Amino acid sequence: MMFTPLALNAQKVMEETLDMNKKLLQGMNTLLSIKDIEVDLTPKELVYEEDKMKLYHYKPLSKDVIPVPVLIVYALVNRQYMMDLQQNRSVIRNWLELGLDVYIIDWGYPDQMDKYLTLEDYIDGYLNNAVDVVRRRCGLDKINLLGVCQGGTFSVIYSALYPEKVKNLVTVVTPVDFSTRDGLLFIWSKYMNIDNLVDTFGVIPGSFMNSGFIILKPFQLMLDKYMGLIENLDDPEVVEDFLRMEKWIFDSPGQAGEAYRKFIKDLFQENLLIQNKLEVGGRKVNLKKIEIPLLNIFGEYDHLVPPAASRPLNDAVSSKDKQMISFRVGHIGMFVSSKSQKEVAPAVARWLKERSEPEKKETGKKTSKNKDVKQCLTE
Amino acid sequence: MMEMFTGKGKDTWQNWWQNQNKIFDLWKESMSFQNGKIFELPGIMDWFSPERFYQNWLKMMAESFKEYLKWIPDIVSKESFEQTMQKADGCWKPFTFWSSMAEKLPVKEDVEKWKGFCQSLVQNYDKMLDSYSLNFPEPVKLMLKSSVEMAGSFQQFLFNFFQPWLDYSPELRENFFRFIKGDHKACIDFLRIWYQAYQESYGKFLQIPALGLSRESFEKLASSIDSYMRYMTVYSEFFSTLYKIGYEALENLIKKTAEMAGEGKAPTTFKDFYQLWWQTNESAYLELFKTDSFAKMLGEVVDAGVEFKKNFDELLVEFFSMLPVPTKKDMDSLYKSVYQLRKALKDQVRKTEELSEMLEQLNRKEGTSES
């Protein structure tokens, strides 16, 4: 008899095999019965658009809404609807129910027409204009910014450049110190010839970015994830959740070349931001100019933006009111896990509520467009 | 870019490899040993007919590049690179090709012997001519002497061209045999040396400045081929490294399961074993991925692929420039103009808004003072 180090138990193996067969058969029915996967369902209205960028305002879901709205700045990589992937686990819906007044930027899908867009175009252009629109709509000088991942980095840069327009800053899974070796992307990006990549592609394809993310955990993300699906193929709800996430993961916009070039070279490769050496539009980004209240949130198991990339922000700013909260979640789990709904969303809402006394615009400025807070919320 | 290896593209690549083989067959014909003769360099008679030899050489190169040219238009199919990139066994195809070549390489000692033979041949021929010098008229002497000199020069050229292959052949052979015996690092070394030899011989040839009407096209074609060779080498090296780690992970898995069996904790179901298998592999690859050497290699693979795409794109743009369709170059120019115009327009709108706001404030101020 051939020696095998496996101690296969005949009965267990038989049960396992039969169970798998049952699930596969049932799975056929499940897959055939799945309707269109719907995401991004929380009601919202388009309030501003510029080129491919769109600014949405979510309809408030609470009677007791905080007076200062929060603008969510998502990353250029992937789509912002990850925060509203499914209704029973939507962090945005949760925030609305907890009384936040939420705006969100949708960066759109850059194509070759956008290859020359720079980081300045995103920060001094689109982001600044979106902030101005929200300020104008609510008649406030300052609004709350909530940046996610790369969008968090944008928000940090923006808050340093335009401190007069930001009341509170919340950063979620946001990289600011790119010198860490805890995350593979931070190691790998040091050796990428970004100039050649941008010069050749113009707009870096989303599929290229996805390939990079997938090989971070090849067996888990290319194999075990799908084995896990088979395990749950008899459960339509789990399958639908899986398909929503799958849709989001591979719905990756391309990256406008020039902005990507600067982001990777100046931040990932040169780590200029945390050293206060980054220049945007000819101005130095000095993090010490951030004096507003700061809430810095990161995931302890985040393999994309490890804690070491986020933590240093609190020491880099001048804010006296600053807080750092870590949760036992990963990068995506920060927004879609049950912990996200039970712990993360309430923590953010509570923190903002405590710091959101409105500062009305100075009289005489844009009076025709000024609206009181109540009016702003009902729009 | 990654779409050139399946469907129609796959056939094209196969043709391309065959063409590669043709080049090296021709080379082999020139350089191989046969029946006790030193070299078959188109036959010993050709040594005294350098112009014929040169013509053969030119013909060989012309045929080779004609084949390359045939290859180029067929490649215009999309969808291929990606799928082939995903096939791990893809890297063994070029290796098989290269290794078959390595088997046919002459050993260095034989080449040294041959070099000595040629030198003595030329020297003796000179002596022979000198001994007859009084009996030949000057034009005949010049012709005879020049022929030998030309043969010598050409021999020198050939040596310079193929010298890298001869120099590296012992290492290529050694690594090839080490790999056959199970040393996976040898495969990576083999590929690196192969590319080094390529760069110092064919690579240099492809970088010769082109002349004439189709100078630009030829240069783009040469760059495209050259960058493809670099890409294939780096890509193969990359996957060889991944394969090596996979192999080590397998060994580790066997060891681990044996240990677990010894402790009475061996996996009892397929699922348990599957979990152990993928997690062992994942952690092995994670350790590799964390290293700077891997990051560097990944950077090189991406860069080599991008460089090939860039060169190949330029070649396609060159081909399509005569057709009534806008090329990427044309569109880039348009995109830039649109970007600049859009920016200028936004700037103007912003300034207009600022001015109208100032005007509004001024009017208000005047209204207030009047009242």
C-alpha cells in the first residue's frame, strides 16, 4: 500500500464530497435565479458636474441632521459605490440614518481625453470646485471632509492648502507615510518605471491596476475566494453579496496619466507628503497648516494601506483636537463588514456631530446663493 | 498588449519562433562542426571567395528580416497577450527553444583551436605569396593579398559578432544541465546569460543605425524586436522565479504533512488538505513578494512589457499612418489641445465670476453710500 501522510477519513471524505455535489447542484438553481446585481441604491441627486466628475447629494434619512455637511472624497482607484454596495450594509445609508448630511464625489471613468489631467487638476480643480459648491449650497465657509484611501490623501493635501474651507477632517484607511515596508504596494512601487508606463499608456488601464491588487494575495484572491463561493453556492443571499463585491472589485476606472505619475513618484517613491516637501500647483503642502480637528481611522488588518502608512498623520498635523481609531478589519472590511456598520459608521457620525457647529458665510459674500442650513438639507 | 499569444496571435508567435529557429539554423550551419572539418562556414571554398560569403551572409539576414516583416502585420490581433501571460507554462516554450540551441553550441576549446587554425592558415598563405612574389605581376599580387585580408577581416567580424555566444556557451550548457538535474535557479541563470549573449550580438545588430527611405520604419521594427526579446527574457525569468517558489512550497508542504502525520494531526479531509496547500503556497509567495529582489524583478517585467508595447505601438502607428484613419499620435495632439482649451476656458469662467462678484460688491457698496 502506498504511504500517504494524509489521514483521510473515509466517512468524512464521503460526506464532504456529497455535500459539495449537493451545493453545486443547488448552486445551478441559485445562479439561474439571480437577477441583476444592483448597487449604489441609496437615493441621491446630482448637484454638480464638471467634465467626468460628478457631485452627488444624498437625500437625508434622519429628521435630526447635523448642520455641517460632509463631503466624501473617494479614491481614483475603484468606484465610490463600495460605500453603498448593499442596502443592509451601506455605510452611507448608516451615516444618513445617524444624521449626517452626505455629499460624495464620483470621479468617473477617465479615458484618453483625460490623460493630461494633473494632480493639480484633481485637487485645485475638481475637488476645490466640489467643496465650493457644497459651501455655496449650504451657505457655510467650512464643511467637513471625509477622505477614503487615496481620496483621504487628497483630503489631507486639500486641508493643508485650503484650511479656510475645511471644518473637520476625517481620514479613513489613508496613506500619508509611504516609507513603510508593511504593504507590498509600497515596496513594489519603488521599482516601477512610472514615466515609461504613463508615456506608453496615457491612461493607466484599470485592468493593469487590478492585476497588481490581485497578485498581492494570489491564492486567496484568484482561487480560495471562488472555492468559498462554491461552499455557499446554495445560499442566494451570500451569492448575491459575493457578486456585488465581485462587480465592484473589477469595476476599476483607468488612471489619468499625469496625475498618476505625480502621485506615484512624489508620494510612493519619494514620500514627499509626510516630509512637507510635496508641491501642488507650485505650493508646498505643509501638513502643519492643518489645525482643524482630525479623526484618523485605519484597519489593523489592512494589507493595502497598512496602519504604518496612516498612523504618522496625527503627529504631522498641528491640530490640537485629533483622534486616531483602529478597527480589527481589513481595507474593504472597513466599509462592508458588520463591524463597519456597528462600530465604524457610528464612531464617525458621533465624532462629526460633536464638532459640527456651523460657521455661516460672512455677510456680503454671495448673498444671492446663500441658503440657511435648513434649506440646504431639504434640497 | 497581452493579447498576442492566443488565437490568430498564437499562430503568429509560433511562426515567429520558427523564424527564430531559421535564423539560428542558418547560424548553426555557419558555425557547427562537421566530419572533422573545422567549420562549415559555407564551406572551405568560400574562405577564398569572401564576396560570396558576404552575399550569403546578407541573404541570410535579408531572409530573416523578411520573415520578421511577415510577422508584423499578422500580429494586429488583440486579446492575446493577457491570456498567454496567465499560462504559467508559457515561459517554458521559449526556454525549450533556447535550451535546444544551447545543446548545439560549440565548446570554447574547439573555437580556440579553430581560431589558431585560421591564423596559421592566413600566415602560411602570406608566406606562400611572399615566396612567389617575384613571379606575380603587382595587380595579381594585390588581388591575392586583398582576398586573404578580406577573408581575415570578415572572419574577425564574425568572431566579434558571435563571440558572446561562444564565450557564454560553457555557462549556458552548465546551467542547462543543472536545470535538467532539478536546480531551478539554473534556469534563471540560463535565461540571464542567454539574454546577455543576445544583447552583445543580435541586440547590437538591431541597434545599427538604419539608412535610406524606410530608415524610420526599420528602426522601429528593430526596436520592437529588441524590446520583445528583452520582455520574453525578463518574463521567463520572472515566472521561473515563481515556479521555483512553488516547487519549494510543495517540498515544504510534503514536509509539513509528514510532520503532522507524525503528530497524529494529518489532514483528514480533502478540504483540510486544500486549506493547508493554498495557505502554504500563499505564505511562501508572500515571503518572496516582500523582498526587494522580487520588487525589482516585477518592476523589470512590467517595464519590459511596457517598453515592448511602446515600440510595437509606434510600429503600428507607422504602418497605419498611410491609411485614412487618425492614429494615436494624431489623437494625442487633439487630446492635448482639448485639455489646454478646457483649462483656459475654466480659467476664463473663474475670472469672469470673480469680476462679476467684485462688480456686485461695488454696486452694493455704492448703493449703500447713496442711501
